[in-house]
Amino acid sequence: MTDHAELIQRRQRLLGKSYRLFYQNPLYPVKGDGVWLYEADGKRYLDAYNNVVSVGHCHPKVVEAICAQASQLNTHTRYLHDTLLDYAERLLATFPAHLNNLTMTCSGSEANDLALRIARDVTGNSIALVTRWAYHGTTSSIAEISPSLSINIGKDVRLFDAPDTFRDKGQWLASLRQTLDELSVQGLKPAALIMDGVFSSDGIFIPPAEEIQQAVDWVRQAGGIYIADEVQSGFARTGNHFWGFEAYQVKPDMVTIGKPMGNGHPVAGLVARSDLLDQFGEKQRYFNTFGGNPVSCAAANAVLDVIESEQLQINAQRQGLRLRRNLDQLAGHYDCIGDIRGSGLFYGVELVKDCESFAPATELASVVVNAMRDAGVLMSATGPKANVLKIRPPLVFTEAHVDLLTDTLDKVLENVQTA
Ligand SMILES: Cc1ncc(COP(=O)(O)O)c(C=O)c1O
């Protein structure tokens, strides 16, 4: 029996089956502040999971910007408005020069949907290439390229192995090569290769730059373009770079962004080469009723202000190094930690049954995630076997927060081991 059985039943009755909750004992937060979430009885939880609120829950500068703009004007992108242009200018300055146009959407799914539409339109090809356990969103065309979401993979979609730096080191390229060769035999060509900057749903991987470069080269030679999905890995999360793809020293043709862009306000977008958007725009138009409205742009501008003024990219880098050091120490004590990988404030801890077979410890990961929740620290598990602990806190994490997280993980693993 959970603490909130009645509420859960009401939710199921009203919302139906496809809505899922986190944790065996679901959380019922009523207030957020910085890195903390609070339940009504005052119990607080260290948020090591929510990357959307990347500058911290209810950051006063973002709240203020939203309130100020909402009390003045909120319309859409069919009227002239400075805030959108100011935002576009600032945002595009963070990208390589060839990525020089921005289209605003409300969600990462819409951004990916548009990117795929453009890729198919400008290349004249139909096939989308995605990793085997990818997640790119929820529209019907994007659900078709999100194998981790459902089994309904589209007929114009081909899967290849994710760059698993732990188990398969480099083997994924052979899988991609084979996929491209099979397409060629069938007389088909790729429209796009879409890759998450950190392969989050595949298990959190940051492969060597030259492997990604090779993959992009092959796809371009076969007639496709490269879409970098930065919905999770963008906006300074990986610490060393502002955008995840920068680690690979390769130039995407389009980049999709979202999640942390408005710190919880629904704003997302597509950044692309203007020649691609021009070619697409000659035949079709794009309008998104809420995408890029003045309130969304005010929120997004405030997020950039905070990332800059609080030096959150440097903080992500610094705290990421501490997190890595602490996790490495834990790995020295616990056999169930098979691998630790990530960058900045985006880490995966792969749990295994033992350090000989390295068999995925799916059940253990679930036990750990739930025990961490009960001990007051929020995280989750990812990957095809759901055995990779996913640590992805707001970027305002401090040393004390990192230590609290790893000390709690230490206690939880100790308890599990002795249970
Ligand atoms: C890598 C990636 N791309 C796209 C999306 C879809 O974004 P949204 O939920 O805003 O539609 C997500 C959401 O989790 C994501 O993780």
C-alpha cells in the first residue's frame, strides 16, 4: 500500500492507463525550491533527476520574467516582437555559424517532428536512422523513431546499435555500416541520422568523437543529413560544452532543443542551416500557435541569463568531476557497479550482477532507485535493461549536494548488500 493510494486510484480513473508514475511509493511534491522538492508534511527530497528545471526549481529570475511578460502581453509569432528576436540572436550565438536559423515549438517532440519532416523534404529520401533504444518524442512520426517507447517502429525507420562504450566498445559502427549497406542493396537512401547527444535512453553513452564523425560521414555519403537531438544534453548540462554534440567536433545540419530551455515553461525549438529551412519553406509553411510566444521567450531569455550569471556550465563541469570522483570511490567498494560514465551533471551508473559476468542488474537498479527515494534523493534508471542509474540534477547542484547524493547511495548499496 502506498502513501497516496486514493489519489493514485483517482488519477488512474481520470487519466487512463498510459500515464505512469515514478517510484513504488509515488512522490507528491507541493513545492520546489532550487535543488529541493517538498511534500506537504515538509519532507524534502534532493532532486538529482529533473533536468528540465536546470537552473533550479522556481528560480526567482525565471518566475519574475514569466510574470512580467504575462501581465503585459502574450500573443504569437505572427506579430512583431523583440523578445523572440533577442532570444534568437542570443541563442544562435551559442551555435556554430552555419546553424543560423531558429524555429520555435512547444516541445522537443514537435522540434524533432519538424526536423524529420524537413530532412525528408530536402533530401527526397525517407529513411530515418536511430539507435536501438532511442527516445525522441511522442508525435506519431517521432514515436515511430522511438523504439524505447513502443514496438511500433515505422516502415521508414532503421535501427542500429547504440555506441555502448561499456559492453561493445566501437561495435556500433559495424551495425550502422551494415544498416546502410542493406539500404543500398534495397535501393533506399537515408533522410537523416538522429542521435541524442548523450544517448540517454540507450543507457547514457558518450562515445569517442571520431566514431560519431565516422557515422555522420557515412550517412552524408549515403545522402542523409545529421540531426543532433540536444533536448536532454543541451544548455550546459555536459559541463565541458554548452551543447552535447560539441564534444564530437562534428557539425550537425539541424539541432533540436527543449526541456531545460524554459526551466519548466513549455518551450522548445529547432536550430538549422538556413538553406535547409529556405528549401523547405518554399513549399510549405510552419506555424505553431504557442511556440515562441512572448511569455515563452521571456522564460527562455531568463534561463540564458541565469546560466551566464551563475556560471552554471562551469559549475556543471566542477560538480561533475566531484560526482565522478565520489562514484569511483563507491565502485571500489561495490561489485555491483559495473561502469560509470557521463559528463558534467549527466551521469550513468551501470549496475551489474557481478564483476565477472557483468550481467545487467535490472531488479537491483529498481530496488536502489526506490530506496534512494525513500532516503530522500530522487534519481531513476535507464537503458534497455533499466539497470543504469540516471543522475541528472539541476545545474545549481553544489559540493554538499553531490556528497549527500553519493553518501546516500553508499548507505543504500550497503543496505542492499547486507539484506
Ligand atoms: C532526447 C529527447 N528527445 C526528445 C524528447 C521529447 O521532448 P518532449 O517531451 O518535450 O516532447 C525527449 C523527452 O524526454 C528526449 O529525452
